[in-house]
Amino acid sequence: MRLPNRVVLAPCTRNRATADLSPSAGAADYYAARAEAGLLVTEAILITPDAQGYLDTPGLFLESHTTAWSVVTRAVHDRGGRIFAQLWHTGRISHSHWSKCQPVSASAVLDPVLRRQAGGNTLYNEMPRALRSDEVAGVVDLFRLAAQRALDAGFDGVEIHGANGYLIEQFLRQHTNRRDDEWGGGTAARARFALEVVQACLGVWGPGRVGLRLSPAAYFGEMQWRSGDNETYAHLLQSLRSLPIAYVHTGVVEDKFYSELGATSSGFLRQHWPGVLIGNGGYSPESAAQQVTQAAFDLIAFGKLFLANPDLVPRIFSGVPLQPYTAETLQSLR
Ligand SMILES: Cc1cc2nc3c(=O)[nH]c(=O)nc-3n(C[C@H](O)[C@H](O)[C@H](O)COP(=O)(O)O)c2cc1C
């Protein structure tokens, strides 16, 4: 894919889905308004109802979802844009309030911190159960099916959400992966689930259309960093070099120096990944341009600034000051 610029819309959950978890009527306008980006990445999209962990997050597991997302992709293409669907399984962050089932994860390890409000109730995380060995292939297949629906819906590619403490990261880290089967117990085994999901999506999309988001800094969702986790990420990134993926994308709120990585989050990924790298996390257009000039990364994803400035790209290129992101910004979305 040739992109007209290096600006990416970071995936941003909007909590605007309809009752059947289709994207809202406003989603087409929301994404089309940002279509001047080199690439748009959607809000995280559930690959199964079992994975829902937040209010009104959209899915891509029903025929009606494919139809609803095709309205969004058409609106973006009509404006000359390109859009990837971010595919998401929350693992232990899912909640029976929505999913009606016990969360699943790599192992039965609770995140004791995250809680959210729903219908006047405070929802605490629930103890997940470890996926049985004979269930793992089925979850990989859910990613494949969602990737196929994304293709049918007219997306330009998919981004696998391997970041921010959700299911794929739960397999990658020793804190949440205590398995001793083929998906745990060693560096290569912990990376295996992520690689299987990548391969399943590549099987649908072919070369250059599958991205992977990773958070090598364990900063979110009560993920605890353990000595040896860096080796798992290094192994995963090394293995990805022989696969025709489109890019690796940094998932982090602030791309600062993390002592456990000995680098920034993007910097760590760059050390192990020579391909296309999307930097992210607290950048301004100026600081991002500096990093791109130094080849620290190839593209930059903006989250909060792109939420607050639908016309971020023309503002950057014409030097118009940016609107700040405020608490009201999210409320203004449709
Ligand atoms: C409201 C909001 C929703 C977000 N939802 C997602 C999401 O669905 N998937 C994801 O990978 N990251 C999500 N993020 C993280 C952003 O993609 C990004 O990594 C983060 O905002 C840091 O970049 P920024 O400083 O440019 O905003 C979200 C961030 C915000 C502010």
C-alpha cells in the first residue's frame, strides 16, 4: 500500500455501538472525517461476544456487523482513505455482565484493579479460566473468521490487537501465562499464540495487509513485567521477520523510557523489528516528525489529538494550531 502521508489514526474505543454491537450510524462520518490520514485504524472490534468487557464496543462476528462496517469502509473510500479493522479479544478483561460467560485467558490470573460502570453497577473483573489446550485453536479461528468478515466488509487490512493487556498479551507475559503446554512454559511457547493469530489473518489477507499492535512495556491492564518477558517479545519480533506482515504498531499511552525495556516502547520494538514501525504515545506533530526524521519509526499514530482534531492532517501540513484533547472530546463523538 502506498500512503499519502505518515499520519495514522490510532485505534480509539468510542463506546458508541448499537444494541447488537454494530458500529453506530455516526461511525461512518467519524472515520470519513479523518480519511486524510495515511491510514485509519478502527476502534477495537470484538471477534466474539464472549470477549466483551466494556460498554457498547462493536463487533465483527455477525453478518449484520459485516454489513454495518461496509457502510463505514465505503464512506472512508469515498473520501480517498484507507482503513484497517483492529481485531480484539479482551481475554480476562471480558465480563459476564455482557458476555454471559466466565472470562477466558492463558491462565487463571485475576486483574484485581480494573473496574467499570454499567447500568449503575460497578463491575469488578472476574477470575478467568485458563483456555484448555483443545480450545486454543478455536480462538485462533475466531480471529480468522473476523479477518474474513473484515475483508468482506471492504476494509483494506486488519490490525491484530496484541497490546494493552488483552488476550494476546496475556499469552505473551509470564505473569498471566502459567501454562505448561505448547502455549506456555518457555519463550517460544508464550509467543506461539500471537504467531498463530498472525498466520491465521495472513491466510485470509495475504502479504502487506496484516498489522500487529504490541505493548512491550507492561503498562496497562495490571500486566506485571517479569524478567524474561523482553526475550519473548524479541523472539516474537524475530519470528515475524519471515512473515509478510504490513507493520508493527507500538501500543503505549506515553512512549517514554521504560527501565525494564532499557528503551522507549517504540525504541525497543525498533531494536528487534527492522520493518515498518508505527510509533505512538504522547507525540505532538513536532516530536513525531523529529522521530520519523531520525528513522526511529516510519509512521506515527495519533490518538487523543486525532479525536480532538478530525482535520488533524490538514492542520499539521498548514501549521494551524491544534485543539487540545479534553474530557468533553469523547462526549462529542457520535
Ligand atoms: C478514548 C481512547 C480509546 C482508546 N481505545 C483503544 C483501542 O480501542 N485500541 C487500542 O489499541 N488502543 C486504544 N487506545 C490507545 C490509543 O490508541 C493510543 O495508544 C493512546 O491514546 C496514546 O496515543 P496518543 O498520545 O496519541 O493519544 C485508546 C485511547 C483513548 C484515549
